[in-house]
Amino acid sequence: MAPTLKSLKGRLTKMAKVLEERVRDTEPLLAWEIPTLQNGNETIDHLKLKRVLFTERLNTLTEELATLHSLAEAFDQTFEALTTEQQQSEQASHNEYLEAAWDQETKANTVQERLREKVAEINMRIECLVSIQQQREREREDERRMRDRPSGEATPASTSSTFMQTVLLRLTVPKFSGKRQEWDMFWALFKTNIDEQPISSMMKYNYLLQAVTGEARQVAGRYQLIEANHNMVVNALKQKYGRDSSIVEDLLAEFGRCKASGPSTRQQIALLDHIAAIVQQLSSKGENTNTKLFLNSVLRKFDSHTQTKALERRESLNDMSEWTWSKLYTHLSEKLEVRDKVERAQEALNQKPQIPPPPSQSKMTTGRPTSQCIYCKATSHRSAECREVPESERKTFLVRDQLCINCGRANYRVTDCT
């Protein structure tokens, strides 16, 4: 008999509480720091015991996470099997339970990843201690051989190696601060420019220490600065930052935080672009982004109008298996782009047209700017209305300035005036 929605709610709540307690109980364990005991063998034995403890806790948490995820999927599928009227009645409760399950799953995923990092850190420290013991044993063996062997000439350094070192000095070493999403690009550049070059491991180690900053520098700084530790530091960085699971957890955390900066359509489009970038990276790491639980989480980040339109398109599909991230992205993108175009067109229509000012009366009647008074050079009145030069003095003024007595133009005779 298929479980009812009510029974699944109870199981989902119970499993979420179990996982919440497990996460809380694990926090003190994660605060533990690897000690350095006086005796190397004692340190190795101590670390092996701790590794068992961390591994057991990791396995338990992983099983409980899988159970919670399965219950959430079953809960969602049972909801979809309800009638339309029943779904409308249970919609708010359905969203609340799934949101709570998603939040708890995200928190548990973060703790799960930190446990993995602790186990990897313990493994690397054990390997480092074992390697140091082996290195010391080899050094003691070399000293014994040197005492029994006559001195000889030292082998000159390789000319090509010296040339490569000179070239490397001019290279720009990429920087890495500990952001997991940047690891792939950083390591691709560093590997090509430095790690694959024919130089000593010690030089590679020095370049690596110059390249890492912040948290990544702290990881590298835990190892003694000797040539034998170069590969160990590289492996430690790969374990912490290069694993797909670590990058996936960061991407999921970023997805959980992302939201629209406002209610406008353009802000909804920006949110969709942000989510699309995250989903693309998750898919490249092998994550299934087509689960109904994940797609519902995506949809809940948008406004109610956008959700309604996307759900209407979903209901028009022949089968729910057709509802994938690609399909959802296409639906959201089309709706938001159309809405944005409509809003832009409305903005253009609502803008008041810029009406140019009417031309001055003088331009309307004469087609040219108002002329100056020939007597006082002012433009506020005509020459015949000038008060600066009385009418009785105007003829004398015109003759003196050699102006036409009839029209006032310069260099113009009265006999030529028409």
C-alpha cells in the first residue's frame, strides 16, 4: 500500500530531526585539530584511531542524508498524484515541508563535506609522517654509503634546466586563495606553466607556495619545507579543493543563497542567469539537476506570476519525465524575455514627447533674426522707434556715418535705393 501524504509528513519530520541532531553532535568533532606528538609512531597510531571515528560518523550521516532525500522525493510524488482540489488544499503545506527538507539537506551536506575533508586531512598527515620516517631512513642509509665510498666529482647542473629556471622567473604565477570553484582553472595554469616543466621538485614547491594565499596557504604551510613534501602538498590541495564533491557543495550553498535583488522583470532575468550558471557547473560535475525536488527549489525562487506561468507550461507536458532543467529554463527564459520586451515598449509609450519651443515672432514673419537699430545697435526696437537718436538728428547721423538716407544701408547711394 502506497504511503499517504500524512504518513510521509511524519516520516519526513522525524528524519529531518534525526539529521539535525546528527549535524549538531558532529560540530564538536569537526573542531578537533590534528596534534603533533613527540613520537612519530604514536602520532600515526592516534591518527588512525581518529580516522575510524570520523569515517564511521561520515558513513552514518551519508545514509541518513540519502534517507531524507528519498522521503522528500516520495512526498513530492505523492503530492503530484493528488487531485487538483487536493493539491490546492495541500499546496502551502507541501512547499513548507519540502523547503524544510531542502534546508536540512543543505546543512547536512556541508557537514558531510567537512567530515570528508577531515578524513582526507588525517590520511595526508599519516602519509606525510610515514614519508618523513622513510626519508630519514634513506638519509641515514645515504650517510652510511657516503662514508664507505671515495669522493668523486659532482655532476654539473643541466644547461637546459638552468635555461628553464630563467624562463620560469619571467612567468606570472597564478594565484589561488581557496575558492573551490577557481581550483580547476588555477591548477590547469599552474600545471602547464610550472609543474610540468623540467625543474627540481624544490623549485616547483617554492612556486606553489608563492601561488597559494589565504586558506590554501594555511593548508600548504602545515608541511615541512623539504623537497619530499612537494607531492604531498599538491595532493593535499587536490583533496581539499579539487574534488568534485567539494565544489558541488559550494555550488549548492551558493544556489541556496541566491535570490532576486528585487521584484522587477529585469531582476528576475538576472536571477535566472545566476541560477543557470550554477546549474551548468553542477551538471559538469555529474550532478543530477533534473530531479523534481531541485526543479521545485529553482521555481520557488521566482515571483508568483512567473511560477504560475511555468507550472502552466509544465502541466501541458505529456509526461512529468519531460520536465527537466532544460525545459524549465526555456519556459522561464521565454516568459521573462517577452514580459521584459512588453515593459520596455510600455515605458517608451509612456514617455512624454519632447515638443520643440515655438519660433519667435520675428522668425515666423521674416524668416531671419531681428535686425539691429541703425542708430543705437539695440535689437529691442526698430530704427524708426529709436529714442536714443531724436528724429531731428537722424539725417545728420546717416550722412556722418555714410549711410543711405532712405534705408540706412552702408556704402549705398540714395540714387541707387529702390
